[in-house]
Amino acid sequence: MEKADDLFSLCRLVRYDIITSTTQAGSGHPSSSLSAVELAVTIFFGGFSKPGDRFILSKGHASPLLYSLYHAAGKISTDELLTLRHFGSRLEGHPTPRFPGVDVATGSLGQGLSVGIGLALAGTPHVYVLLGDSEMAEGQIWEAIQIAAYYQVANLTGIIDVNRLGQRGPTMLGWDIDAYAKRIGSFGWETVVIDDGHDIDKIKQAYRGLSSKKPTMIIAKTVKGKGVSLFENQEGWHGKVVPKEKLAEALQEIGEIKPEIIPPECDFLGEDKQTVDATGFTASITESDENRPLPLPPYKVNDIVSIREAYGDGLVAAGTIHQEIVALDAEMSNSTYAAKFKERFPERFFEMYIAEQNMVSTALGMSKRGRAPFASTFAAFFSRAFDQIRMAQYSNANLKLVGSHAGVFIGQDGPSQMALEDIAMLRSILASTVLYPGDATAGYKLVEEMYKTAGIVYLRTTHQKLPVIYPAEELFFVGGSKIHGERAENRAVIVAAGVTLHQALQAQKELQQQNVSVAVIDLYSVKPLDQNTLLRFTQRKIPFLVVEDHYPVGGLGDAVRQVIFSTPLIHLSVKKRPQSGESEELLRYEEIDTATIKKQILSFI
């Protein structure tokens, strides 16, 4: 579309749709949508999109703008537009992938630019991200700005809708668009300032001036509620709609609309399109590659190997077969052992530095372009990125997260480094998978199972080296477990995972010397659990003891209780405030060690 008057007509139509749909819904954010109409219409219909380009609405509360653009393009009907925010409608209050063309759920502010980086790094021809000025206060935005400059992501354009007003009043910088430009430019971005973000000619000029060598940020001064005097540039109207009795007056202000205008097809509207990889870091995948068996792990029983190192070995092995695997790490790769993947496949490794929120959202963006991202850091630090993980579930993410240095077993680094909430956190995600291997063989093989399992999958690894328990040929799968020492004379069953599996097996051995037989279940798949095995043991009417290096709430013990709630159960977990010390000292201090397990079993039976 080239004629300027057609773009003006489309802007009026989009404004009309924003007002009518939100008033019909009785809720929504029309004023935040109206400020960005010209910026978005020019991207969609001004001839700036190419096949495969993507648009991310980071300021997700402006969803009425997005849906009105699709209505203007003839992609949705007027009847559907008026179902905005209704139960069962694809037009939700904030965008989700239920609506065609939406890659990721947005609405938790500050995440869209990071997703855009992931899409761009994964080969999308060009990614446009519409940002609100209020969300520029989010730290993740600046994490994203830094890393995009570092990787010179020239196929990424951010657009800040500087409308001055947030939810409760003015933003920190108000309309100081030069201050935004100075700050963002200092990070290494090209910046383009538009002093009137409703002037289509100026907007076109800005889009024509995108850098071909580094990311570009367009900073546009706009007016919140533009076109409706009732709330134009007025405080107190965020998230409020035009009352029905004032609707006719507001629509009259917008002016005559031409609903018969049908713009040309927009390449990034409609169904998602997989794009040609422009970065060169992936190879074509053949059926023979995918069917190749994973090499057996190089460990022998009783070798002393850390599970985090086994993760690195397993990732290299899986990455050799599955070319779409990429690795991201938060400057911990020499500790998480993701460095092994970096050494083998440097073009598929992305150093994200100490910015876990940006790392998770960037990985999400990569997953929406067919990559299989494995993102790793210390398990404790995923708590910083929980909102990003939470939002990823609404984006149908295929995301693999690996947390090392879990529990008090890490030792002398102390409580700031000890993940003691991570199992609870990841279990709380609706459709997540949580794996906690007890030795290097299991850790190595579960990497391949993570790749095969759709959705958000979390692998918890330990810091210290542990004896290898299982032979290289042993099989592991999601939902499985391993049973040690099941006998008719079992007096109790111990359920453990990770480091406490080794404590449980030692307790089993020492109890056997006292003629007390117990079974040990290695519940390496924490979610989903091997319910059949647990329920089978409940039929034997023997007590359960669960021992874990995790806080009492939400971890392995709670997972087991949900299955065997009517069976007597002792739960050993981290119940004292942890501190620095040797690993074995801390296990004793928290009473999750061999001696405590023995004591509890003997007292219980």
C-alpha cells in the first residue's frame, strides 16, 4: 500500500475498532492502544514488512490495537472483533498464541524485546518489537538492549511508544525522547527519534533509516488516547473504556471510516511461518541423523563424576544428532559444563552473561523458530527468571532449563548459591517436567529425554562429584524410577533423588547389616512421578521415608504425598537455615544424611 490517504483511512478504521471493541467488552486499554496506531499501521501496511518478518507487542495490554490491525487486514470478522475479552474468544485481554500470528504471550511487561532477540538470532528476517515507555523501567529491557548490541542483532527493531503516561501517572522520563536516545545509544544501538509519532511521513522516514549493522530503536513521542478528547493525554484513564453513552461522540471525533479498504496481504499476519535460517548456525537435519542412537556415556560404575559434567557430555552427544539444539548460558558455562557444547559447537552457543531473565525469554524466542534451546545457570538463579518461565508456559514454549549447584550439598559457597526452592518453583508450572538424576549415567541420558519431551523441562544437577551407580546401558525416561533392593522382607521404603539417593543407598547397606531390609526408590522423574511404582509399594503396608536436599514445601516430599496421601510418611528435608560448610557437614546439619535416615527408619518400624 503506497497511498498516504489509505494509511490515514486505515488509522481511522483501527481507532474506530479499538474504541468500539473495548466499549463492547466493558474493559481493556484503549488509550494505550490509540497512542501507537500510526506506528503499527505503518509497519503492517506501509510496505516495510518482508516474508517471515515478525511483530511482537511487548506492551501486551494494547491488544485491542493488534486485533484491530488484523480486522483491518480482513483476517478476522467484525463479529469476532466484538468478542474481545469474552470467555472462549481468541481475542484475550493480553495476546496469547491462541490468536494466529502471535508468537508469544505478552502482558507481563519487559519481556518482549528479549523474545525478539531470540527470534532474530534464530534467523527471522526482521523482528519489530513495540514497547511501552512505562516498561522501560524494567531491568530486563536493559539486559536485552545490552545483549542485542553485543551480538549486533541488526534484524531487530524496537519501537518505544513514548506517550508519557503510565498506569497511575507520568513515567520517569515523560516526553524526554532525547534522554531515551542518549541512554540507548550509549549501549551501541542506532537510535531514531520521532518528535511526532502520529506523523506518518516521519514514521516512514524512520523505518527507512534502519541500520544494517546494529539494532535500531525508534523513539516516538506520542499522545496517550490520541483521537479521543475524553482521555487524550489525560491521567486516570489507563485501563478505562469510553462509556457507552459517550461512544457516538468519540466515534464522531475519529472521523469517517472506510471499512471497504482491503490492504494487501501482510507477510507476518495469519499463520506462523518457519523461516529460512539467516544466521548459518544450524545445518539441515536428515532422517538418518535423527534416528542415530545416542552414544553410550563414557562412565563406569563407581567412577566419581559430577552430574553437571554429565550434563555437558550429554548435551554434546545430543547436539551432534539434533542440529536444532542450541545452548544458552548465564556466564556459568565452566561450572554448568555447557562449555563443552561451546567448544564443540561454538556457532550454536550463546553467552548471555549474568542476565537470567533475558536468557530465558531469548531462549523462548529461539524455540518459536524451531530451535531446541537448553538454557543453564546455577539453579538458585532461575528464581530471578520465574516470571519469564511462568509466561513461557502461555507461549507453548519448548524450553529446556538446567540448574546446577542445587541444595546445601554445594557446601562452602553458602545459602545465596543454594537452590532450595527450585523443584517447587518448576513443579508449579502447569505442564512442566522436572528431572533430578542421581548419577552421571542418568544425567547424561536424561538430556536426550529432555530434547524428546515437549514443553518446559527442568533438569536439576548437583555440584560435587558422586559415584556412578548405573551402568552405561541403563535406560532412563520421563515418568520413570529405579528400585534398589526390593524384597519380600522389606520393612520400609526410602524415596530419594540426586545426592540423597547416595545417602539412602548407604543407609540401606548399613541397615541390612542390622538385619533390617529396606527398599530404595530413585525417583529421578519428580514430575511426572512413577505413580504405579509408588502405589504398588503402598499395597505392602510399609512406611515411606522421603529424603531430599530441598525445602519442605513443594519438593519431592510433597510430590510423593500427592500420590500416597493415605500411607504413613516421614519427610526429611532442609528445615534449618543453611550456612557455609563442607558438603557432608551440611547434610548432617540438615538431617538428610545417612545417619539420620537410619535413625528415622529404626524408630519408625
